[in-house]
Amino acid sequence: MKTQHSPYTSTQITAWLRGLMSVALADNDYSEQERTLFDQLSHSEELEEGANFSDYPPISAAELADGLGKDPAIAQNFLRMAVMMALADGQYTDSEDQVIQEFSRALHQEITAINELRQKLQSAAHHEEHHPDLLNPVKDWLDHLDIHDAKLANLICKVIPAQCPFERDVKLFGRKIMHIPAMCEINPLYDQLVGLRFRALNYLADRGEDVTKYCQ
């Protein structure tokens, strides 16, 4: 039997976005890509009526817990998205982890995959390189981000672009001499991002919503 979930409230969505903003700012490297993303969301219909997201400050752990409520499924979904955002540039910094860990404690959740990965890396600190399979438990955890809310699904479709930026062919005299791959193809979570967006699109399409605006 399929579990029934209540729709996310505007307050929960706003808290969710402020939490992602806090993660983005944690390493003091608010990239142009992140800035553009949040600017696009600043007048999103998913926010509380009349709210301007660009005016919102980062959120504290206590505020986040109060805004998201006590549903552990919502908490886990938020933590998955926060980790995904932190790892989007291929770097998961100590400052980002500190903010996410504070959030997880306030939400009374544990991010087992991340904690176990940290322990493995610390135990292998003398090795300069680590096998990429170390990320597999984290990827598996991220793949379980559940889509059961239209507001969240729409936000995911806005956050994750339909096409990877910067992919292009380099041509001289009409002949291709080089292909520059899309940045997302070297993102360690590329498959997770694509899969998440696909699930969000399917959810909206099954509800009868027009998703063509997200397919360009």
C-alpha cells in the first residue's frame, strides 16, 4: 500500500530554500551559478505569497527544524538535497559539512552515509587518492529522495537544468577539433541529479501538469 503524504506548506518550502542558501554560503564561496539559481527562485510561486527569497537571510538549525516540522521523511529529503548541493561542484568542505550536521541534529536525523564516508577517509588519510566507489553509499542514499509533493517537484525542475551548461564543440575552418564536455558530466553526482529531475518530471506529468516548460 502506498504511503499518503501531506503536501508541503509554503512555510516548509521557504525553510527548505533558506537551508539550501545556508549550505551554499557555508564555504564563503557563493558561486555565480548559485547566485543565478537563487535569483531565479527569488519570485517563485512556491514561496509564501508576497515573499522575496533574495531578502531572506540564511536559516539557523533551530529555525529550520521549526519550519520543516517533525516529519522525518521531509527532514531526510531536505538533508539529501543539502548534501547534493554541497557536492555539486565536486567538493564537500568541512564548513558545509558543519552546517549540514547542525541541521541533521536539529532535525533529529543521522546522515549515516556521510558519517561512514568521513570515517573511511579519515582512516585512509595517508593515501593521496581514494577509490571512487567510496561515494556509492552516498549516491544510494541520495537516490532515495522521495518525490511526493508538487511544490517540491517544481522546485527540483527549476534547480536542475534540462541541459548541461558549457558543453560545446570547438571548430576550426568548419571542422570539429575538440569537444568540451558538459560540466555536469564530470559532476560526481551527475546520475543522481538527472534521475532526481526525471522523477520530479514524471510526478508532475502523472498529476496532469504541463512539464514542457521544463524540457527546453
